[in-house]
Amino acid sequence: MRRLTGDKVFINVGSHAAMPSLPGLAEAQPLTHIEAWTLDYAPSHLIILGASYVGLELGQAYRRFGSPVTVIETGQQIMSREDPDIVEAMHRILSEEGIQFVLSAEPFTVQGRSGEGVSLAVSTPVGAQTIEASDILIAIGRIPNTTGIGVDAAGVTLDARGYIRVDDRLETTAPDVRAIGECAGTPQFTHASLDDFRIIRDNLAGGARITADPLVPYCVFTERFGARAYQLPFLRVQLSGWQWLALAGDHHPTAGSRGGATISASPAELAGPLRGAEAAHGEREKRLGRREEG
């Protein structure tokens, strides 16, 4: 064992793909978003568990590589956070490409091994069915890498989901111990983790930055994409030559109920208003002391 000591400790251990408690799934050695990038073949049939962003992005990619793709989702719709019209458009686009969706489905057993042949049994509103495929991929979310790393011995506490408890300065319950990124419950994007670093860096230099009320953009990287940015007024834009750019008021499923507008414009026509919104946000950040200078 090697012991390292320091005046300050920063925990940035990230997260990993969640594995549902499903009989036979672990033995099937399913793909995650990590292994999906390293396959050197196109599956003869790929089952994806989860119809959120990663599942849809990889599903479309492998469908375009030539693989039949079946997406299994326990909910009643794909992309559970999004507004109904966005969901309908994305569902239609991907279905037209040949992706099969099984919604309101509860998987109850897996047999076989991914890469060699698997059989997935699911219950649906119309009855049980068995889906045969060559490979299976899980994309139902992520969990923090905090199990078994001994944070409790240092006086660092976790919440009920295993995330490190931090305040709005990313300080943990232990003195001089801070947590960064996904393990601290930060939105699971590289740019969000980078902002955590900036907050801690500036505070160590005497600043007073906090994580409250962030502007966090994100995008679904399918072709014909959708994008959101938390804390912006709800706006839907249809761009010439593009498909959808959706900016919503927050990350709640009901954000669209606040009302919105559809705008037809070229990217050049839209650039000015978006730059104006960005500048206004920058001024607000400066007033709050959270904007990075230089």
C-alpha cells in the first residue's frame, strides 16, 4: 500500500455505467458506451437497454453501420426529460431509419453472452416477448465511483445515491477535502466538470464562486440533433438546413408547458440574438462574481 499526504485533497473519481439488477445480464457481459466504441465489427442485431441520449446516439450510429437495432425502454416514451413534440420528432426520425422501439417494457431475464448471441425476455402491455440478438448494450444511466474507496474513513459522507455530499463551493463534510465532477453530483458533462475545477481554483485564490444557478448546455448527438440549455427561456428554433435546436427553461419534463415559439431562420440570422443572450449571461456572471476573467 502506498500512502500519499497533502494539505488539501480533491476527489474526482467519476462514474461508470449502471448495471441493472437483471438475472443473467452480468453473465452476458453486456457492452457499455465504452466497449461500444472499440468493437471491430457491426453486430448482426444489437439490443440497447435504455432510450435516453447515449442509447439513441449509439443506436443510430450502429444502425447506420448496418446493424439491426432494437431499443428497450421501461418508460412510455424515449428521451423521458424532453417535451412531447421533440420526443415525437426524434422517435419518427429514428424509426424511419429502421430502429425498432419496445416501450413500457420490463426486461426480466437475459441468456447467452454479448458477441456470441443473447436472448432477452421482456414483459410489455401486449404480453411477454423474447428478443434474439447478437449483442446487448446497456445505457440506463451512470453511478458514481465512490463504493469501496474509503471516503467514510476521512469523514466524507455520501448521499443516498452514492454521490459525495458537497456544498455550493464543492466542499465536502471533511475539512480541506473537495469533490469535482460526476462523483459530486455535477451534471455529467465534461464542460460541467471543468467549471467545477474553475470554481475550486478561484476559491483557493480568495474568490467566492459557487455552483448555484449554472448555465449548462447539452446536446443529443444524433444526426438531426436536439439541444438544451438550462436557465434559458424556452425557445425552439428550426434552422434552414438544420433540424432542431431546442433551448428549454430547465431540465424538468414540464419545461415546455411554459409556452414557447417556433422560429424559422438561417444560422446567420440567428447568430446575433444568440450572441446577445450569451453577452447578457456573461454580464450576469460578472455581477455574481462567477465569470472567469481573461
